[in-house]
Amino acid sequence: MLETILHILVPIAIFTFIAAFTLFAVYAERKIAGFVQDRLGPMETGKY
């Protein structure tokens, strides 16, 4: 019984970790790319 539960929970935990890391990596990549390119955001541009 315990072995069956582990066979279910371990892949779910691994998938959750990979998904969370992917979200963080994409966010960090975009923040770094924006900083390197010195882009202005919507608060600094526009008519207001």
C-alpha cells in the first residue's frame, strides 16, 4: 500500500517542482532581459 502511494506522490512532487522552477526561470529571464536592454515600462512611457 505504501509503495503504491509513493509511486503516485513522487511523480506529482517532481512535476510540481519542475513546473514551479520553469515559472521562476521564465520570470527571471524576462526581468534580466528587460534590465539588460534598459526598457522602459508602461509607467514611464505613454501620455500620463
